[in-house]
Amino acid sequence: MEGNQRDLIRKIRQGEYGFKGKDWGGISRQAKDMIRSLLVVDTTRRYSAKKALQHEWICMDDYPLKRNSLLGSQRVLRTSLKKLSSNHMGPLKLKYCKTT
């Protein structure tokens, strides 16, 4: 692993990250909020899989999201969160918004 990547991982683990630069310019406020919620260092405050699936970014009914289909990404995220919950926390009854 390269030094810059190690430094980035260390910073994320310590909760030191930001959304600066051109790569983040087109990312919505809601998406950044969800990412922040998932990267909280304190596990008692970090979003659970259940809460992540109910986040406004996943559930939002916004034209840009409809124009750029994210159904595949949402399915991957849901599948990953379900696997994580079954492997580490036991089965969860996950409620999430319906996509059209």
C-alpha cells in the first residue's frame, strides 16, 4: 500500500476527512451526510445498517437520481449491509424505501 493511501486510511480511522476538491464538487449534500454518518469513529453514534437504509439520500425522490439510475448501486449497498448485519449482528429486519 502506498504512503498516501496509508495516510488516508489512518485519517479516516481517526475521523479526519473532508470533502474537498473537484472530486467532491458534484456530490450532493445528502450523499456527503450519509458518508459522514457511516464514517463516525464512535460506534455508538455511527449509523447502523438499518438506519443507513432509511437515510434521505437512499430514499430521496430527486430528479438527478432518477435521471442517473442508481438502482444497481442501491441494491449492492442493501445486499452488503444485509450481509454485514447477518455476519456480525444477527439477522435484522431491514426497512427501506421502495424504488420505482
